[in-house]
Amino acid sequence: MGFAAGPSDPFFELMRPPPDETPAQTTAREKRELDAQRVSDMIDEQLKQERAQAKKEKNVVKVLLLGQSESGKSTTLKNFRMRYAKPAWEKERHNWRSVVQLNIVRSITTVLSVVEAEMSGDAPLDSPSDEDGNPDSKELSDDNEVEARKFTDKHQLLMIRLAPLRSVEQDLKRRLGAGADPIPSTLPMSATPFDSPSLHDKPHRGINEPVVRSWKEVLDPEKPRVSQSDDSEDGLDSATLTIAGCKDDMKALWEDKTVRLALKRRKLRLPDSAGFFLNDLDRIATRTYTVNDNDVVRARLRTVGIQEHRLRFKHAPWDNPKGKETGWEWRIFDVGGCRTSRHAWLPFFDSVNAIIFLSPVSVFDQRLEEDSRVNRLEDSIILWTSICSSKLLAKTQLILFLNKCDLLRRKLKRGIKVKHYLPSYGDRPNEVIPVVKYLREKFRDIQKQNSPEHRGSYIYPTTVTDTEATAVTLESVKDGVLRENLSSSQLI
Ligand SMILES: Nc1nc2c(ncn2[C@@H]2O[C@H](COP(=O)(O)OP(=O)(O)OP(=O)(O)O)[C@@H](O)[C@H]2O)c(=O)[nH]1
Ligand SMILES: [Mg+2]
């Protein structure tokens, strides 16, 4: 039954207009009342939307991918999308072609710079012995070695013939919205998202890498492609044509013994570096190159800023099979991992359900690109400790990927000794399983000792470029996140 203010209502007197109200005052009062009603309606509507949003958010799981630069965050995200957002992934895949091409051109220009330096006499001192056990050295340690060190007219000619790739590099960088944007080495850095960024006294940058502001934006299949005005008549862009035209010379350069030896002397192990495709030139440096999933997970494009990706699932695990489908959504946030970006992570810690932290296990002998004084494994440990200790994240589930197990295997096979870089490893066997086991225990102890509250330990050895194995890991992660967040009532 409705309620109308009448003479018996105690509010009637209060709400009644004054008896001596003039027509102008009536108009003004009515306008005031109308305005007040409008504001009230707006607030009601806002509350309604917030309630609906909150209801929807109940079925949302927020996952943050964290870890140092090159740890494999974006590659993990690619695996998620490949598996759980297939249609969008299929649409986007083709656009990774430019990234693969840029990776190839980058590798070639790196090699060309080495040849140029060697030819102009800017040669580094040879390493006296091959402590890494690099097979390349055995190949070249015979009487032909002296001969193999000589750069000749053949190399000069290759340099001239491959020169157009430098402008292709510029074009691809422009197309990817990137080139102009290498991370300025003068930016303040912080080891953890909780430290205040400060300036680094000796800026350093290693080999150049493609850097884009947002690969999500750049690779959006709906977005018109930039800088394609020079497309040829048969629909191929000039970068593809030039790369295809340079295929034989690129192969000749990459397979040349003198070049290999020079790269080795400079300790440049291109096959282990991010975005290496020079062994696939026959397939990729062609006019008809079609990108496959394996290429995409190996392609390297640095993330700058924070990118959000949504995965929607029609059936929520808690749905009654005979009842209404509520659905659920995974919101995955991918961040730039270098020390200049970490302060930007903090605002995302507030409402996150789970963090997938990637720590590459193969980097025990490497230094950070943005700060060459810092060992990469040490950086990862500092970062992991800070995440585990955070009170803000006390209730957030932590999942650790000990990544790049394949590269660890290759490194150990070359004879690189973990104990030289990690003395606490002692005389344990220099093999993948014991090394991963050791690191797993160390990371688990750090979590145990530093977490403000008890939390479960979820640690997976991974090689996220292996999409089949990663699919199995992701299923397990999905189940684990669901279980943990249901039990702590953060979900549904
Ligand atoms: N061999 C090998 N390469 C990997 C693995 N995980 C990632 N990579 C490669 O390492 C490079 C860097 O990976 P990303 O996923 O871009 O690294 P990220 O953590 O997103 O780096 P930022 O965006 O700079 O923070 C890419 O070329 C990947 O293909 C792995 O397990 N094994
Ligand atoms: Mg990334």
C-alpha cells in the first residue's frame, strides 16, 4: 500500500508550503524540489549500478603477473589467451608477424655491428679459454682458426647488401609504435614496488631491444595498421619484401665461421637471447610467412606500463548444471618488469586475488639490463621477498613460476657452474633437477619466513615457451586459484 502525506501525517506540517507563498516563490520551490528529486534519482541509479557491478565483480578473479623484465610474464599471458581466449587470439596472431620480423632484423643488425667493429679493428681481447664449454669453439680450434678470424671482401659485401635492413628496422619500430621509445636510462629506478624510485648513478643499456608502449594496443586486430602506405601492388609491405630479398645474405652472415667466432669472442650468445629466430630464416624470411603460436611465444616485445586482459568463461565452476549460468571472468594484469616500472605496480595490489610471480632460473650468471651492477637472480629474490612480506598482499595467493628451465638446462650442459655464482649451492650436482629443487626450497623458505600470515605454497618449474606443458600448468593454476579464493570467500 502506498503512503501519502495527509493531515494525520506528522510530516504534513513540515512539508506543507507556507500559506502566504507568492506565485514566484511557488515556482522557485517547485524547481528546488524538482532539482532535489533529480539528484536523488541520480544517486539511486548510481547505487543500483554499483550494486550490479559489485554483484558482477563477485565472479571476477584478478590476477597480476609480476617478475623482473624478461622473466616471461607476457609469454605466460600469451599462453593464457591462446588457451582460454582462442577467437581473439586467432585474430591477433597475424599481427605478431611484424614483431618476429623486427626481432630478426635486430639480431642481424647486432651481428652487423659486431662485424663492423671487428673490421675497423675494434676487437675485444680473446677469452683465453672456453670455460663455458661452448661447442662453437671446438669447431674452430683447429689450424683453420687463424684463417677463420679474417674478415674479407665477402663480409664487406654482405654488410653493403644487408644495409637496407637498418631502414626496415626503423620502419618496423615506427609501425609497432615503439622505436622512439627505448626506456630512458636516466629514469629513476626501484628494486621493489615499495621503495621510492631513485636515480641510478651509472646508467647502462645492453643490446637494443624493441620497446613498445602497449603491445595490446599495437597488436589490436581492430586497429588500423600504421605506416602501410608503401604496400606494394601484391599487398606485401616493403619490410616483408626487403626481408625476403635479404634471406640468403642473412643466412650467409649468420652461418659464417668468422662471424661466429667474433660473436663468441664478444660473448654474444644470440640463440639464448630473447626473440632469436635466425635459425628459422628459410621459413620466416619469405613473402608468404605465416606466424604460428610457437613464433608468438618466442617473439620479444617489452611491456611498458600495465595492460589488462580479460578472459571470460561462460560456465562458472559453481554453477548448478540445471540452473542459470552465472559465468566468471579472469582479469589478468601484465606489467613492465624493469626497475624503472616497478613503482607503478603498487596501485594494483589493492584488490588482486592472485599473483603469478615469474622468476627465471637460468639467469644466475646474468646481470640486469637496466642496472649492470645487479645479478638477475639476486634481483628476483629481492623482489620475491618484498612481495611475500607485504601486508597489503597478506591475503593474496602467491603462485611462483620457476621459469626458463630449458635455458637452465642448456647453460648447465655448456658447463657453466652454478656454485661460481651462487656459492651457497656448494657441491650439489650441477644438473637441472637439483638446481631447480634448491631454488624451489629457497623461494619457499623466503615465502614462509616473510609472509605476514600463513599462506599455501604453489611453485611450478616452467618453460612458458613450451605451450603444451604450460597448458597443463595453467589448468592446475586455474583450479588452485579457484579453490583458494572460494575457501577464503573472496569469490562468489
Ligand atoms: N627459452 C625460453 N624463453 C623464454 C621463456 N619464457 C620467456 N621466454 C622468452 O623471453 C623473452 C621475454 O619474455 P617476456 O614474456 O616478454 O618477458 P616479460 O617478463 O614480459 O618482460 P617485460 O615485458 O620486459 O617485463 C621472450 O622472447 C620469450 O619468448 C622460457 O621459459 N624459455
Ligand atoms: Mg612483458
